[in-house]
Amino acid sequence: MSLTMPQSIVLTEYDKDYPVQVPWLDLWHVYVVANDKGGAGKTSTVANLALMILKKLRRGDPSKGIPGDPDARVLVIDLNAQGNLTVHEFGASEEQNDHGKGLYDALHAGSPLKPVTVRPGLDLVPGGGEWLKDDVATLYRRLRDKYDANADLRLLQCLLPIAGNYDFILIDTPPENPPLQRLAMGAGRWIITPAKTDNGSLDGVKEMSEQFKRVRKVNPLLTLLGVVLFATGRKSTQIHQKAERRLREILKTRYFKFHTNIGHSEAVAQESRDVDGEPLVALFDRAEGGDNSLPETVRSVHEDYRNLTDEVIARSAEIKKQIEES
């Protein structure tokens, strides 16, 4: 791989009142989870990756001589107007949950994001509410009128002052909302795309790829890290192969599929509601602790997410190494 990437860009023409130097090569830890179709598994993927990455960083890997870091921190940004990540996955309190107003205010002013701590080592920029629907769309149009394509870097501008405080940053994106999708991609280094095998979800990947091509003009390091098949049967080989052919047609040279498939299904979601009414992330906490009373389907999906976490970390590190050595 031979890539020539800018070390930094100064956005003085972007906002004269808030000049920003973008240290592109210091933003390897920002991951965007995106698919234009709803119900593709984006929020579940963000929630579980965030928790498993945090645990992996804090525990280290004794078998490889890698020490844990008890001070490791992960940031999650909820760009979804539904706010499911904020409310249902991480259970932000009423005091913490401003329903996206703080996020909107930061985007409006170009000011630093103000996360809240929802777990030890895990911070969240809350989403949800009307602020992330019509209000952001109107704001985005104004930014485009003033800054043209550089408007896509507005979230990056708000993230930069705090990005160095975190080891990993994950951004959850909404379906069918190009302005917020572009803002997320403008701030990201990697894109992870969950997709079901149905045509609607695969069409969502196609639309996501169109946004990707537009944003890459202003964010030259943006890379599609990979596609993960979601809510799929483990033995559905022919269905997987058909979906992979379609994905290759859509993504062409950018296509890469993670080896791990997430066996999430409505049955697993129902079981999570039946077991003490807890969300999957809470049940996975129990699985990490060796709770064998959990249903096999829940423990199996927990293992899927753990494998995906390992793949995400390994693949991004591999690409980073290739670029640094080129």
C-alpha cells in the first residue's frame, strides 16, 4: 500500500473565528458505525464494541505481555435522534441526558463537545430529541452555504479539543440522514458497516458508500474498515455468499468483510427483555463475569461481539502499520 497523506490541515478558511489545525495522523482511534438503513445493527454494534474495547484496554493481554491500562477511556457519540444508545444501552440519567441539545449547541457554535460519564472509563455525548432532526438539517444547510464541502468537518472541529483524552472514540449514526452521516464521517478515521443480508440493508450500504466518497474529499484518511453481517444465521452459507457478491459490486476495491458474523436476532433481543428486563450490554457484562445461567443464544452473541472487537483492533492496526511503513 502506498499512500501519501497530509500531516495536518489548517482550517482557517473554514471558520475565521475558530481556526483549527487537523492532526490527521493523530486520529487513528475514531470509528464511525454507519449504514443508511435503519435496523441494521449500528447502535448494538457501537454499544458492545465500546464496552468490550474498554475492558480489553483495561485488562491488557497477559498472554502477549501487554499490560492493562486502568486509566483507559472510551468516548461514544450518539448522533441518532432516537437516542437509543443514550437511553436504552447506556441508561443515561435524566440529569445526564439533554436529548442532544448539547451536541447541537456544539455543532452550531463550533465549540468543544461536553461528554458525560455513564460508566467508569466510558463517556457519552448524548443524542435523541428534535435537535438532531430538523434543527441539524437546517444548521447543516447554513454551514454548506458558508463553507461548502468543509461543512462536513464541523463535528471534527468540535471533537478535536477532547479527542486526545480518549483511547477509542465510536460514533453512532442515524439512518436516512445524510447531514449527520457526513458530519460523522468528517470526524472519523474508520467506517464499520453492519448490514443484514436483505436488499434494503444492502441498499443502505450503497447509499453510505456515496456519502463516503463525498466526505473523503475533505477527510482524506477516511477508510472503510469493513462490513459485518448482522442478525444472520450461522449456517446460512448461500445467503451469506449472495450478500457478499452484492457487497463486492457496491464497494468494489473498498470491500472487506469481517470474518465474524453477529448472530443477533429478534429471539436474542426478546431473551434480553425476558432476563431481568436488561439490555444486551448489561447481559454481556454478566457473561463476561462467567454467568452460566444466561441463555445460550445470549452467550453466543456475546462471543460474536468479542471476536468482532479483536478483528476491529487488529485490522485497523494492520492498515496503520502499512501506511506508516509505505
